[in-house]
Amino acid sequence: VEARVCIVGFGHVGRHLARLLLEQEQALRAQFDLAVRVTGVASRRMGFQTDPGGLDLAALLADRWELRHGFSSDRVASWLEEARATALIELSSLDPHTGEPATTHLRAALRTGCHGITANKGPLVHAYDDLAGLARASGVAFRFEAATCDCVPVYSLFREALPLARLTGFRGLVNNTTSVILETIERGGTFAQGVVEAQSRGVAESDPSHDVDGFDSTVKLLAIARVLMGVPLRLEDVERVGIRELDPDVVVRAARGGTPMRLVASLARDGGVVRARVAPTALAAHDPFARLDAMALALHFETDILPGLTLVGHGLDARSTAYGVLCDLVNVARGR
Ligand SMILES: NC(=O)c1ccc[n+]([C@@H]2O[C@H](COP(=O)([O-])OP(=O)(O)OC[C@H]3O[C@@H](n4cnc5c(N)ncnc54)[C@H](OP(=O)(O)O)[C@@H]3O)[C@@H](O)[C@H]2O)c1
């Protein structure tokens, strides 16, 4: 089988994906008889790089490319055609308020009969129904496993391993930056030192407000509610409290008492409605989340059939996100 892939966005995740494709080339052939050819890579800076015969990924990773065609979201459909792509991998930056331009790029792919794969949460929150409907109508797949928790399997878990199970509740530690900051404060450090620590571990942006104010966790929660509960919540439907205003003494005392404070994201069915909340919470001493390393991501699912299931991912980073994207690509290419 040959997959011809176009990638929009060649930042941390896009570059890790390119490296993984080079590293795993033999394994993909040996295990799945799959040859992945990257026939297009695009970003605002790179414009459209296209070669239906396959681009040289090592050269792109070494920043050896020439700008021939400037990038424009309107031209993604014709680019996919020119690159003879069978799948678009969308890895441009997140705009949590609009889900654009990723949604426009994915729409162009799904309409023209390409599979659409993304690590971007925006399209899930703003256009999930539309994109899933387009994929069904075109007989292709729309996949987004890496959008919520890097490569921790969330959506494929429910789709493949747990058919019929209805998600009734969710609780998660889905943001490392806030866990690292709180852990730093527990050890006697300041909030600002916690931010620096999170940046040095590669989990926080130079402006960490999205993480600190609970916005990142909120968008992840919306994606899970939309896809796994079928509930289209909006950003303003989530009760959101960040960790900025937390009193350091409270954080230190909670940790000493064995009930550490962490930013918990949760969904609960309450009659006909789903309540969504992101807030600093003291974890009970017997809570398995209470003993986790700050770099872990944890998700606990409650379903109508299976009462409880917890997943914990350790040591995740942009490479793990790229691996989640690669998993989507492999599964789509082999018809899963
Ligand atoms: N890093 C992670 O661990 C992680 C985890 C989960 C999900 N994600 C998601 O994965 C996506 C990529 O993340 P990243 O860390 O790789 O980001 P990044 O390093 O900032 O790279 C973003 C890429 O997108 C391109 N881009 C930005 N705006 C664009 C636009 N309007 N049109 C076309 N290209 C555009 C940028 O290049 P130009 O500036 O040249 O356009 C750059 O190549 C994001 O949606 C992010 O939320 C990341």
C-alpha cells in the first residue's frame, strides 16, 4: 500500500513526524506493507513544497528548500491534487477561538477525497460535526488521536476497543505546565520559578497564560465532550478557574498533608446536561492521581458499562504527539 501525504505546519510536531517517518520506514514496510511518501509540506514561511514523486524529508529537516509558491489556505485543495495526496496531516498552530485555519484545510482535504488527520484541537471544538459528516460523505477518515493527550489513545480506545460504551463522566490531569508549577511551589519555589521549570522541561510556551489560566485544559475537555459524549459545549460553558490566584501556603500545606493541589478537568452528566469544570483541586490521599509525577498526563473515564478506566501517559512530548499522528496515518492506511 502507498500513502501519499501532505503536511501543513512544519513546526515541532511536523518535524518530529518527518523524523519518525524516516526512522520507521523499514518497519512500516515490514509490518504493514506500507510505503509513506510525503508529496507536500506547507507553511506560511515555506509556502507549498510539492513533489508527487516524494519530497526529500532530510533536506526539509535541514531547512534546504526554496520558496516557489506562497501559502494560502484557499489553495490547499489544488495543492493536494497537484501532490496526488491520499491524506492531509494538519499540524498548524491552534486558534482556540475559531479553529482556523486548520478547519479550512481539513475541509478542503475531506471534500476532495483525502483522509484528514490532525493534532489540532480547534477543528474538533468548532467543526467536529461538519468535518465528520464530510468524511462520511466522501468515504474517507477524519482522525485526531493526538489532539488531546499526545499519543495516549483516547478516541481510538472508544472507537475500536470499547464499542457501545457511553461515556458518563471524565476526570483528568491534562496539562503538564500547571502540574510542574504546583510541584515547584510544593518544594518551596515560587510561581515564576515553576514557569521557568516548565519551560525548561519543554512543556510551557514563552507565554504560559493559556496553561496557567486553564484554557488549554478547557479546550481538551471540550474536544472530549464533543467527540465522546456527543455534547457541543462552548468555551463559555466550562466553569474555569486557573492556578494563578492560588495561595502558595495552601499549595504547600495540601502537599504536606498528602492531598496535593492539581488542575483537574472534569465532565459529569447531571440529568440532561453535562457539567464541565477546570479548577485547582486537592486530590484525596487515596486518589491514584495524587501520586503521579508532574510530567504525567492522566485520564479517568466512567462509562455506563465499564465503571472506571484510567490511562496514564509518562514522558510525553512533541515526539509523542507526532507518534499519535503516525498511528492515525498507519491505521487509516490499513483501512482501520
Ligand atoms: N507540541 C505538542 O506537544 C502538541 C501536543 C498536542 C497537540 N499539538 C498541536 O499540534 C499543532 C502543531 O503544534 P507545534 O508544537 O508543532 O506548533 P509549532 O511548532 O508552533 O508549529 C506550527 C507550524 O504551523 C505553521 N503555521 C502556523 N500558522 C499557520 C497558518 N495560518 N497557515 C499555515 N501554516 C501555519 C507554522 O509555520 P509558519 O509560521 O511558517 O506558517 C509552523 O510550521 C498545534 O495545533 C498544536 O496545538 C501540539
